[in-house]
Amino acid sequence: MMKIALDVMGGDFAPDAVIEGALDFKKNTSPEIEIVLIGREAEIQSSLASLGADKNAFSIVHASEVIGMNEHPTKAFTHKADSSIVKGFGLLAAKKVDAFASAGNTGAMMVGSMFTIKPIEGVLRPAIAGFIPKESGGYGIILDVGANAECKPEVLEQFAILGTLYSRYVFSKPSPKVGLMNIGEEEQKGPQNLQNTYQLLKANSAINFIGNIEGRDTFSDNVDVILCDGFTGNIILKLAEHFYDLTSKRDFFDPFFDLFNYEQVGGSPILGVNGNVMIGHGVSSKRAISNMINQAVQLVEAQITEKIKNAFTARI
């Protein structure tokens, strides 16, 4: 049986929205997938009762503390050993669950990933991956979107491998097209750091590198994996999310722009660590939570962590 651990205390609308999302997920999925709720047990039981849910529908792991959204990630993770995020990573490290998902403090989720389950051997810097709508439908992957504000060429080259593996095994693209976000298509464009990255990507036969791409290519079907530092990627992702807000306010609805709704995806994986980790939006609704759990299931089913380990073992 697959087990997905869910931080019930994470997010602006926790615990109710998180539990509602878990209930919605369970309605439409296999009984072979068990959801483990982590948080203050009394609040979880109260929420389940108010929603008229079966109190035996989930496993519950009590955690008396909560890491707030505005707390310092490292200090909070260190000092709140009985928090839902720390407990979640403990379960993942002990292999008692197959994945851990939370819409809580993103920094604390990164701290847990780096210091509890740790990066995969050979991975210089794990990345948070985001998803970008494509013109023909579906999504491409962009990384990094926030974990690494500045990236050396060697790190960006590794992001190309992480993104390629995800796109191949989760999005089922046999030879994902990899593009380097830059200010022009020419090989000599951009700062020296990106020019050096270009040369590394060009020489790497393990990826399908198509060269530099520009901002106008972001939603194009011509690229499947977009590479950039976390500063640039976060701006692109937040801008894309805002498109949905703008179109909704103007009562303009279109299948393509519907893909910009963060609820459609639900969360972002941290790639390059020894475990399946999903980070949700802080304002996650029940729909977003349900889709985040579904993303976690896809990570487990695709065995993406094992695929990354194998790829980097071959490089060492």
C-alpha cells in the first residue's frame, strides 16, 4: 500500500481546507493509497467530525507544534521537533511513508529536505520545480523556481538532468526539449555565467538541449524543460499565476488560461533529494490540496527519486 504523509497544519486555511482536500482525493482514488494526516490530533478529529467524515478514514500522527509561515525556517525546524513538518520528514526518512506533502513554510520544507532526507549523492543543489502551461495543453517544467537564487553553470546543468528525468517519466515525453532562459537565442548572449552554462549543456549527450530561449518562448510547445536560476524562475511562475487572476476578474475563461490556476497543479516537487517531497501554495484550497496529493502519488508511481539516484550514480 502506498502511503502519502500530509501536513494538516500547513497553509493559510489549515486544518479544514487540508482535510477537505484529503477527503476529496480519497473519493476519486484507489483504496490502496493511504493518507497519513500529521498535526494536532484533537483539531484533526474535530475537523473530521464537523465535515461528517469517518474518523477511521485516515491514519493520524500527532504533532503538537506548528511551524508558522513567517518563522525563520532553520530556527523553527531546529527548535520545533514536534512540529508537523519535522514529523513528516521523520516519517519519510524512516521510509514509513512514500511521500510527504505540505502547504506550510516553504523554507522549512527546504531545510527538512536538505538536512533530514538530504540531497542525493552527486546532486550539488536540489531544485524546486514549477509547471508552466503549454499552448497545446498540458504543462512544461521550469527549474529552479525559488530554492537557489543564484546558480553556477554546473548546477544549471544538473537542473537540466533533473527536469529531463521528470518530464520523461512523469509527463511521458521520451526526449524532452531543454531550453536555457536568456536574453537572446544566440550562443554568445547573456552574462558569462549563462554562456558557460550553454557550453556545458551543448556537450551533454544525456539531454536534448535546443539552445537559448527567450521570455516569449515560455509557453511555447517548442520547449519542455526551462532552465533558470530560482530568482528568475520564481518571477516567471508568479507572473504566470497572475494571468489567471486577471482573466478571471474580466470574466474571460479559456481552457488554456485555466491551466494558469495554481489549483490545477496543486504543488511543486523538490527534485534531487532522497525522498518524494511536494510543496503546496500557502493559500491552498481543498482543490489545490487534492491535486498536490495526486502529484505526490505520481512521483511515487514514476519512481522519480530512484531514477534520479540511478542517473547521478552513473555520473559519479
